[in-house]
Amino acid sequence: MRMPKVSRNSSSTRLKERDKTDSLSLSRLFPQSSSGAPFDFQSRTRLIFGADSIQRIGELSRELGARRVLLVTDSGIVAAGHADLVRQILETARLKIAVYDGVRENPSTRDVSECVAVAKKFKTDFLIGLGGGSSMDTAKGCNFILTNGGDMKDYWGMGKAKKPMLPMIAVPTTAGTGSEMQSAALISDEVTHQKMACLDHKAAARIAILDPELTLSQPRRVTACTGIDAIAHAVESAVTKKRNPLSLMFAHKAFELCSTSFGKILREPLDVEARGKMLLGAAFAGLAIENSMLGAAHSAANPLTAHFGVVHGEAVGLMLPHVVAFNAKDPVAADAYFQMGRMNAASLVKFLRSLLKIAELPEKLSETGVKRTKLLTLAEEAAQQWTAGFNPRPIGKADFLKLYEAAF
């Protein structure tokens, strides 16, 4: 059969048009340049995923040289039986183990100090953070002080630890913070309640074990709050000023996994496959944060927690639709939202609000105990949060006040 002749000119024209289209697509994703924003990535955490993968924690700890293991967790994880399970596996591996189970939600410098005291008395040489982000952050905070001395405020910022840290394994039992894949410890000052982000590559867990069966014990409200947080991480990290090809890959996949699994795990809490997708999505969102940071929704959420004790996931979930609407007035940010979720900003806002309804979480600040008279104070503090500087659209005190008023 004779093939039709194709002129070099017409073929060349089509190639040029395709290249032009590809370039435009890349420009929308990565506005800094047609080839994408620069990044420097080194995987610091080995990621192990699968049902019953917790059974490997003994052998993995030994591989990293563990002898005297401090298990950092909270009373809820102890009550669920997860701490005893891990203890038995470690003891079978002939490791000595001590437990600090005093972690509280939004851990403070007090939690870290108590944990350090246990670690010093036990002469630990290895850490395991078991639980939600609070347990993992407390373990990281303990690692800072135990190995480098001083106080948590000495490490507020990036790369301030001078000495090596102890190896650590992170085991999340919630699909939320993604702390297992991050090098930051988020610790609040016990007195001022100011949340300090202490980032150092040395603080990252050597291994993260994602076992979806460990998440089956979560109460519905914990599932809801942590799940909304994971989705917010994907949404925010997909549009920050620091976004790059790598962070976008993780953010987009995280949004896909979490947004399609969130409703299912609330309806069918024993669905291990859906739990696994949610857990993996949260970890991917954590990797996205590690490489692109967060934005204004988290800046707005932190003062709500500090002043009124609003649960973090609840606070960030409530503020996120308002922040998306604010950012979407910037065409580049609006397109970044579209590239993530394949829906325009208005549809994304509507979708995020529908998730709050499904989760039975409040949609108004007035429903959370926040006082209208404190909105200006909240706005002032939100504008000073570190993550506000990474928001795709410039945002200040007046903007935050409008966002709080709209959410109230």
C-alpha cells in the first residue's frame, strides 16, 4: 500500500505547533520558566507501604543500628493496642525499649522536655514516632534537644542543628500531617502558644512505615480532621510560590488519592484499600510540603488553634475555601488550581465545602467558639506566620481580616 506523501514543511509545521503547545502547558504549570522552577531534591526517608508492614519494624530498627529504642506516642495509641504491638515486635528483635506516651495534641515545649527526660534516663540511641503528627513532631523535637542541647526556640527556622541526630522511624496512625516525610518539627511554645517550625534535614525520619491497618482504629472525628488536613496540604502545596515539577507531581497525586478516598473512609471506615490510598496520599502531600511549603490557609489556621483551641484540621479546612477564592483572583494561581484538580476555582471551592459537610465539620468560625472581637488580633498574627510568605498571592493583615470576616 502506498503511503501518502507528507511534505517536510507540513511535518515541520506540526512539530513546531506541538512544541509550542507543550511549552504553553509547561508555562502554566511552572510560570517561573518554560522548563520548570529549579529544585534540589534528595530523598531522606525510605518509604515502606503496605498492610501489616509494621511487622518489619524490628528488623528495620536493627538495620539502622538500634539497641535502646524510645517509643514516642500518646495515650490513645496505647489504648488502641498499637504501642504494645510495636513493643512486642521490638522485643522479639531483642531490642531494649522504653515508652513515652505523654504526647498531647499540638505538642509544646513541655511535651518535648518531658520526652527528653525519659530519653536521657533510658540512654536511648534510637527513636520511633508512633501516632499522628503530634507524636512524630515530639520525637523530632526530642531528637533536636537530646543531640544538640538548648531549647526548641534555638532551632526555630532552618538548618540550625550543628550535630548529627539519632536515627528515627516514623509510623503514622492517621492519614493527615505527612510529618513522616518531612524534616520539620512543629512545636508550640508552652507559654505563648506560638507555633515554631524547626526544620533540619538531619531531623527527617530514616524510614517511614505506612501500614493502613493501623489507621482503622481512628475515631470518625480524627479521620475527618486529619483527612481534611491532608487534602489542604495537597491544595496549598500545589500553588505556592516555591512549587516546582517535583512538588507538583506529589501534590497532584496526593489530591487525587485523598479527594477520591476521603468520603469512602468516612462511610466505610474498615475499608483497608481506601485507608491505604488516604495514608499514601497524606505522605505524598508531606513530600510536596517538604519541597514547596504551604500557604495562607495554614497561616490563618494556626492562630485559631493558639487562641481558641480549634483542632488544626478543622481550622485549616474551614479557612481553605476562602483562601482558594482569594488566591484564584490571580490568573496564574487559578490555573495552578485547575492543573491540580481539573476543575475551575469556583468548582474547587464548592467541592472543598462539600467535604466539610461530609465530614460534619463546621463551615463557620462562629460555630467553633471564635469571638468576632478577636478577628483583628487573629489577622495580625496570621500575617506574621511563616507560610504566608509562600502564598501565591501577596497577603497581609487587611486581607486576613477579610478572610476571617467572610468565614465568621
